Amino acid sequence: MARIAEKYGFPFFSVDTARWSTDKYQMKQRFLEGGIPCAKGRLVKSIDETSDLILPVIVKPRDNSGSRGVKLCRTREELKSSMAEALEYSKLDSVLVEEFIEGQEYSIEGLHYDGKSEVIQFTEKKTTEFPYNVELGHKQPALLTEDQKDCIREIVCKIGKALRFENCTSHTELKINDCGVFVIETSPRLGGDYITSTLVPLSTGINMEDQLLNIALGKAVDIKTGKTNKASGVEFFQFPEGVIESISPKICEMTNDAGLYFLDLKLKEGDEFNKITSSLNRYGAMIIEASSRIDLDELMNGYHARIMSLVHIKK
């Protein structure tokens, strides 16, 4: 897409930006050059090159997404098997091995145009337990202090300059702990998992897809008209491993309940529920809208408990 845009002069980001954004190692090099706080890491081709690494570490393919092939390794045996798994998800001959950073995960939804980098929304993440780190839910707005938000805005501006984000949105994943904010990775794209398509419009009143179209068509970006301060969230269902014995028809009656914007349970009686290892094998989702983050948390907890009680699994 970047090459086509370059050839015909379409408003888009550069080929260099596309290359840096689709290779996690090149991305990390841009972070370091741009003074962006991130996990230390290096390329590794074989287990023989890892004798000096301090565990635990994160292993990930350089050129894939959706948490595929990304694992936490606490032992040399796990590191060896995880490297082999990561290479199965890659077209390259090396994997990226990074230090493991503790902390709550977030994603930041940004818009880059006219030389400006604007943060549209702060998203709080929920993930599976390690060794896999698959996203199970997102809430907006994230519970952050104003100082943390200002720090993140500054980092997003640095990212925009370092990777030359222009005429695009961005989806930046980061962690926050007592030592500060650390960027995991970024991309000049819309956030998946309903983040940009549904959650951002519900929580902010801003449709980032429409604004991206405005950029493509040479129209003015408008992130003020209709702006609101509400809350929204999505949860992807995680059940105990086993076979679905029964699903109560009462689930179908929930679709008109207050605050429940969307419900899709991708399971039926007799289906086997396995451990979630990537975003490709999740089992449906619910989306909640609310007037505030407090109301959102209450609604999501309530609906989660009801759905768990209506799906019976034989272990």
C-alpha cells in the first residue's frame, strides 16, 4: 500500500515507515534512536546464541501479529522450544528476544496528520496468563493519572517522529510500572479487537475510520465535533478447558439488556474448549457501553458472571 501511495502521490505513510513497522527489530532500532523507552532486545538465530541472556525473556517473531508465536520463557528449555515455535510463524531466520517488563498493559489510539500526533483514546488491556499473552479484553478510558497521560502523549509524539507517522492512525502497545512507561510495539494502523471500529466511537464520539478517510481524500480532520467522555469495553470469552455440555437459551434474551451493545458467543453444545494461545482461537465477545468507567466495570462484571453461569462445561 505504501509503494502504491508513493507511486501515485496518495496521502499515506512512507515505504520506510511500512518497513520499520512490520519488522519488530527495525522498529526497536527506531525507538532507541528516537529516545523512546522500550524493552532491551536482540535478534537470535539459535539457542547457542542465548547463553548470556538473563531469564525470563519474551520471544516473538519479527514479522507477525495477533500474539502468534509470542511467549514468556523462564527456563532454557522453554526458550529453545519457544524459538522454534516463533520461527514457525515467521518468514525470517531469526527471532526477537526481549527482556520481560512487568506492568499493566495499555494501547494508545493515535491520529497523525499535518505534522501533528494526537492521542484519541487510552485503552486498558486484559490478557491471558503467561506463557502466552493473548488479549482477552479492552476498556476505555484507561484508569491513568493526568501525569501518566501527559507522559504517554509525549511518547506518542516521539514515536510519530521516529517512525515518520503521517497521514495515518497508530496503535501503540505499552506497559506501565513503578519505573515508568515502556513501549512494547507500535503500528501505523487502526486498532483491532473492536478497539477502533467500536470502542473509540462509543467512548469518545470520534470515528477514527472516518477521519482516516478524510486524510485519504484530502479533507480536514475533525476530532472535536460530537466529542464525548463516556466508557466502553470488550471482553473475549475464556472458559475452563473441556466440552460444552449445554448453553442456556437465556443468553439469547440478553441482547436487549441495558448497556450490552454486542454479544457473539462462538460456541455450541458439543464444542471442545481449548486453551487460548492466540487471538485466532478466542470464543466470541461482548461489548458494553456506559456513561462512565465506574458504570462500565459494574456492567462488565455483571454480564461476565451471568454468561459464565449459563454455559456449562464438562471437564
